[in-house]
Amino acid sequence: MSEIQNNPPLQVVGASMSFGGVKVLTDVDVTIDGDGIVALVGPNGAGKTTLFNVICGALKPTHGEVSSFGETLSGLSAEAIAGHGVYRTFQDLRLFRSLSVRENVCVGLGRTLRKRSTIEKVDALLEELDLAQFEKVRARDLAHGAAKLLTVARVLIHDPKVLLLDEPGAGMDIQSYERLAAALKRRTDLPLVLVEHNLDTVRDLASRVVFLDGGRVIADGPTDEILSRDDLAAVYFGRGGGSGVATDIAKDRE
Amino acid sequence: MAYFETVVVLGIASIILAVSLDLLIGVAGLFSAAVGVFYGVGAYVASLIWLHWTSDLVVALIAAFIAGGLLAIPFVVPALRSKKDVTFVVASLAFASIVGEVFASWNSVTGGYTGLYGFPIATVFNIQISPGLPLVIASVILVVIVIAGKELLARSAWGLDLRATRDDERAASSLGVRGSWLRIQVAVVASGMAALAGVLYAAQVGYVDPSSFTLGESELIAAMVVLGGLGSFYGPVVGAILLTAIPAGLTFVTIDPAYLGLIEQTAFGLIIVIIIVVRPEGIMGGLGRVRARLRPLEISRRRGGDSV
């Protein structure tokens, strides 16, 4: 236990980031201890996706350190961070559009690609996420729900040590969402962080919420507790109403 | 019959060039205008080896592949530092001009505009591979190896990662794929492949000078790949055969010599335009996609909106 505490699956210490003088992250500390799923929540522009990009090496923070199981990730390239077992999905899918569903899942597997065990693992994962029937379909021809599931299959095949999901449930049909939720809940050993706008999804999946606003962590605790706080709801739905976030959420709930 | 055999061997050289360019464009998404130059590198390397060292064909092929691959490094490494595809095209143009100039001016090695000639007939295990049937057979063996090699590469894990990088480099790198490194590798392999074609050229023609390895040659190869259909198995092969056969066939038509060049060029250009109009994705291109489109509609139909 103490080893986990000393070397947590993911630790962000004092991360700050600014774009042309505008601070998007200020002194963010987050520790993911691998106990349940953690949701990053906050209004648009709170810095959730920026934090993901900082963790995964797509952006270099102005200050701060990111580490995973005691190994520093800061300054590493995106592919090196994947090499440490930290994987992510993208809000805008970023599938390999001209490749088939199966090929999408097989990217980055290298020499293990033709191994029997790998092929069986790919088969099982496609089956689990309801993608087996589409395995030969090009990613660009997939419906949205299946495309979302594919982004998750594409990272799960690598047996990540830490997984970051950027809006995994957004815009999904019910069946696809249920497949996804079941697959995530089944992986209790996998430290999982998600960025999510839809609070129903957050309640369904996450046991802990880290609430960001204006690039700062303003609350961090159990999901029920955080989501029932009125002050945070006011931030989330726009102070006094009428902010873009509230409409986004209204849209999500339709 | 010598004319026919020359057309066949140079046609096969064109197939190798088209396959090499398709590995770059179709698999890696990199467009290079320097293919013709690597063709020349192979021809010069083979000529030099045959003139000064040994008449062995296999040695010349191996040396040409290595030379072509190594020479690609100073060109692709800086060109690929920029993530923009256009930079790669421009860099390949610049590289083609530089190497073309070297062919023409490095008199002590390349013979300048006079070129290199008078080298012995190539051999394999002391059997002479003279222009004509023996060289045709050797060329067929080589082109089969090249096509098989390209297909193996394109279908390997390496090729898959390259195609993924072509589609979305950022997503590929998030899965641990080192895109820049793969692109350098593919450019080296494709350049080595193009140099193999040059060896056939030198063996068939028996004479190498700068005029055969120009940007015009690169353009013609690009036309072969695009007309045949990018990234398809038969595309570059069909394109290369067609664009070799058309001009060759036109020479058999009896035309007043005064208009020969004009009519040949116009007919050639017209045929290309017609193919582009009739089959914009190339002759062999898009066939697979048509089949995909005929699959049940439910795959592409979007289900409902946000309902969670």
C-alpha cells in the first residue's frame, strides 16, 4: 500500500500552463491512486483537455511534473509516454480513417501482431466492445457509437497501466454506451481518468471527481459529495445561468 | 526485336519505380519528386561497379540499393523534421536538382554530359546477362521480388503503423508509434528500390548520361502511380505498363516525321486526361471501395443523438 502511495499510477504536481500569457492551468496537483474511476469535471475552458495533453506529452507545461509509478513523464514524447503504459483517447476520435476496424486496433502492436495470442486478444476485445461484426469496415464508415468504442478498443489492446479517456460517452447511443461502461467497470485494476461533460455518465462510472475551473482544481472528492454541492453546480451550469456550458449539458440530456 | 526487348526491360524498370513511389505515396503518404534521381543513382552506381570492379549483376543491385538508401538520408531527415507534407515535396525537388547537377558536372566520376559507357555485359555466376532475353528474364525475377517485398512491407506491422501515421500522426504517436522514424525508414527503402531500376537501365542501354534521370522522369513515374491507382496492389504495375506501352505503340504508327513528336506528345497527353476523367481514382483505384459501399447501409447510418 505504501508503495502505491509513494509511486502512484499517475501524479501531477504543480502543473501550470499558459498560452500566450493566458493561464490555462495554474498549479494543478492531482494524484490518481488507482482506486476506482476518476472524472475530471468542469465547465468549458476549465483546462481538462489541456491537463490531458500535458500528461500525455502533447503539450509541455510551463511548470510542474508528471510521473507514473515513480517514473517522470515530463519532457517525454507522446510515443515514449505510451511506452510507459500511459494511454489516452481523443475527444475528436482521431481514428485511422482509411484503415479497417481490426487494423485500427492493431496499430502499434509491432512484432507481436502476428502472434496467435495477440490475434486472440484482438478477437476477444472486438467481441467485448461489439465491434467484431464491423472488423473489416473502414473506420470512416462507422457509426458514431461504434467509432467511439473503437477509440477505446484501440488503447485497451495495449494493456495500459493508466488510461485517460477524453469524453468517452459523448454522443453515444444507449447500447454502445452500455458496452463501453461495462468494459470500463470490468477493468477494476486499471487506473482510469476521464474527462466528461455528461454528469449522468460521471455518476455512473466515477467514484471520485476532480473539479476544475479556470485552470485550478477547486474541489476533489467522492462523486456524490462533489456533485451535490450547490456552489459547484453554480460554477458548472454558469453563474447566473446562460453560459454555454449549461446549454451543452441541456443538449447532452436530450 | 532489340527494340521490343528494350521496351520490356525499361518497362519493368518503370514498374519498379512506380512500386517504389507507391510505397512512399500510397503507404506513407509522402510525395517525392526525386524518384527519377534515385533511378539515376542506381544506373551510375551499376555502371561504375561494372567499369571498375566486377561485372556481377547481383553485386551491382545490392550496391545500388545501399547507395540509393544511404543517399536518401541527407534528403529525408531534414525534410521530415517539418510535419508539413508540402515541405517534403519541395525538399525532394531541391534534392533532385542538386543530384541532377552532380550527375552532369562531376566529370571524373560520372563522365559529365558524355556519361559512362563501354562497361562489360553484366554477369551472374559467370553467365552473361546480355541485353535481350537473358536480361528480360533477370528483370522479371527482380520485379517479382520488388513487388513481393513491397506487399510484405505494406502488410507488416511496420506498414500498418506507417499507414496509421499517414492517417493521423498524433493518434499514432499516442499509441507508441514513432512516426518520424518510420518515415525515414520508408524513404530509405523506397529510394533503394528505385535505384534497383537504374541497374536494369544501365544493363539494357549500356550507356548512362544525365538526360535520362530528370524531373521529367519523376513526373512520368508519378503519373504512372496516380493513373494506376494509389496504394493498390496492381495500380502502379498497370500504370507503368500503360505509360510505357502507349508511347512505344505510337512509334509503330506511320506518321510524317515532321509531326511525329507533336502527335506523339498530344496523343499521350490526351490519353492521360481521358483516364483521369473516366477514372479519377486511377484505373485500379477505388475498386475495393466500391465493394465497401455495397455493404449493408446500417454500418454508416447514425443512430439517434445523445441519449445517455
